[in-house]
Amino acid sequence: MTETTVRDEGLLRQSGRALLVSIHGAQRALKLYPVENAAVQRALDELVGTAASVCKLEGVVEIRLAGDFIFINQTRLRLGLDNFAAFSGFVALMKGCGVGLLRIEDGVTRREFQAFLSITGDLPADFDPDERLELLQQRMQQADIVRLSVGRAGEVGAETAAEADEGLERAKRTYAHGVAVARDVVHGVRMGRMPSTRRLKRAIQTIVDQVMENELSITGLTTLREFDEYTFTHSVNVCIFAVALGKRLGLDRLQLYDLGLAALLHDIGKARLDQAILNKNSALDEQEWRTMQSHPWLGTLTLFKMREGEDLPYRAILAAHEHHMKVDLSGYPRPVRPRSLGLFTRLIAVADGYDAATTRRVYQSVPWEADAVLRDMWFNPGRGYDPTLVKALINLLGIYPVGTCVILDTFEVAIVAGPSPDPEQLDRPLVRVVVDESGSRMPPPGELIDLSIPSADGTFRRTIVKVTSAERYGLVVGDYFI
Ligand SMILES: [Fe+2]
Ligand SMILES: [Fe+2]
């Protein structure tokens, strides 16, 4: 593939996503407001605009469904967390009308889109998909819609979908679902409701099952932090890291369910804090810091209350209470009597510290690189982590976790795709070269290279020189890893 086609494909993917988001936006606006409403008009304008720009790239645009995958012409769109709602909304819309293929031609007007979306929202529910598709086509003709057409899914999409990486898609869905459930729990507590643990437990079971099945694809997802839902993604990330660590320590599935639940709820006390303090983008003053430090207590109280009607493991309450205490008990809250922290607490503290330090947040515009965080957790006893568990985390992630962008001594830029297969060579992970020595971008997914394998003469052809940020090279990590 040449450089131009790679760029075009990236561009198509990007505008394809934008197109789905605006179809979804217009569809929702039409459902909520009358046509003449300003929000509807704005949404339709935006839709016509994005459609025009995709058509300019490709001439004719065909959006095709194959299973749960969406293709724009020959390119499969990747599911992201920021566009998850738009994707599932679009799939539901198409499936609801028996449509597998939507064709958009250059010059499509806002009248056509408006008529099309109104018709799709108004098909009789008791028809089967084939009948609905037929009726939709009829009505589109009556409404004089010529630059939009619909049909069943084509063969090409189905074949390509079979090759697509279903494991990763499934991992993404699990992750997105975990984030949604975490969001509901936090909102519930904010509104003074006690959330039910049943849904929560189901989400955690799926996460645990996937960690057991394919640790790499789900832990890899925690590196995709392109979204600003820190509160929710943080608890899901901590849950994934804690469960993956627990699995390495030999905990059984039932113990992992409890651990995952405890991890997901570790910061639940924050739901009862003032949002202004949580989202403050400058240093906290003393009073605010004290308030912030009350979240383990508030969490403990919340979980005790939750436990009244539900079956919640005691260790989850303990972890919410202890996760900032540090192993030498110099953290907060200060315990009255000497104690030793439970295993769940120590595991969650390590997962929590790692995720918090590597994530970009309102008050932390440049996140630490993962390798520096791991080094600090390992060498700085003041952080108060259990050293054995930090070692286990390094073994789990490698010194360079999946998704880390690195510069090699060959002047190539690569993205870490997996830990080194050789535990003695943690500094030589699997990588995918994404920028070659002349500075040209390589097409995703890029060549997979095991840095731990020496050349015939016993020397290494490539060695990591330093960690860099993917943004500096305009790379979207998610397009390359796995
Ligand atoms: Fe916390
Ligand atoms: Fe936390």
C-alpha cells in the first residue's frame, strides 16, 4: 500500500465516523423535536455537510452492515468509545428497517435526508425485515428521494468481516459496557439512589471472562484513553488491571469476581463529593484536599448502605476504605490502630496508582509515560505500594505497556503490541513499526517485530531508545495495536 492510500484510508475512516455520528444526531433530533426546530435544522445541516465531504473523497458512499461491523465502501470503521452510541444507534436504525446497505450519492440534499429519516422512524413494527425494506423503498420513491438508496448487505462486506478481529471488537464492547455501567452507578449514587449490584456483577463477570480468555486485548484497551470520562474509565481500568493481576497471582474465578467488583467500586465515595472539586483544573487548596481525602470514608458508608439490600463482599468495603492508606499506613485515612492491608486493597492500590498516573486529567495535561510511572512505583517506597505486586504489574504490562509509542535506535517509531515473550527481557517487547527510518508512516497494522530475538551475529537489530508520545507523530494508537 502506498503512503497516499494509507492517508486516504485514515481520512475515510475519520469522515466515515463523522458521518455516522451526524446521521445518529439528526435521527435523534428528529425524534425529539418538530422538524422546524433549530436543533433539527442544525443537525440536518451538519449531516449534509459531512455527507458532502465523504462524497468528495469517494464519489459514492456505501455504508454496509456485516454482522455488527460497519463498512464505508471497502473500509471497516473501528468502534471507538467516543462514538459507541452513534454506532449502535446506526446499526439499530438499519436493522430496524431491514437495511444492510445505505448508498449516498454526491449532491444529496437535506430534504432527502430529512424525508429518509422520518420514513425510517415510521415503519410498522409488526412487519418482518424484508417487508419493511420493501415498504421503505416504496416510500422513498414516493418522497422523491433519489440520492439515497437502500438494499440488503452486499457480499464483499460479509467476507471482509469474517477476517476482522472479532476478539478485539468483543473486548471493546465489554469495555464500553463496563464504562456505561460504572457511569450509571456513579449517577445513581449522586442522585441518592442505591444502585443494584446485579447489573454491575454481570458486567464484571464479562470483564473477568475476557481477562481469563484473552488478557492482552482487554488490558490493551486501557491504553486507549482518548475520552474525557475519567471517573468511569478509571474505575473500569482499575478493575481490569486488578483482575489481570489477581489472575496472575492465582486467584480463582469467584475470587476474581469479588476483586473486580471491589475495584470497580473503590472510588464510589467520590460520587458524593462536590463536582467542582473533582473537576478542578488547578491545585486543590487545603480545605478542598481534606474534602477529597474523605472519599474513602464516604465510599465505605455508601457501600455499607448498598450492602443492606444486596450481596456485596465485605472485602469491597474494606478496599474502598483502605486503598489510599499505603502499606506503611502513612496515607489516608490514618488508621487508629496498627493493621495490615488486605490483599484486595493492595492489589487495587497498585492498579489505581498506575492508572491514575498514566491518564490525562483535567489538572494533568501531560500524563506520565507508562515506563516512568512503573519505575517510580517500583523505586519510590514513599508511594506505599506492595513491592511484590508492583513487580507483578511490571510483569503483566512489561516495562513498556501495550500502546506505548517508542523510538528505536534505527530511527524508526514503533507502538508496543505486547510484552516480551521472554520474561528476562522485559525491555524488548513486541512492537509494530509505524514510522520508518525515513519518517514515512506505515499502513496499519504495521510489521510485528519481536525485539527480543537477536540477529544471526548475536546483536540486536533494533533497541528501544526512548518513549515518546503518539500524538507528536499524529498517530492514533488504536489504529495500530493488535
Ligand atoms: Fe481513591
Ligand atoms: Fe482511584
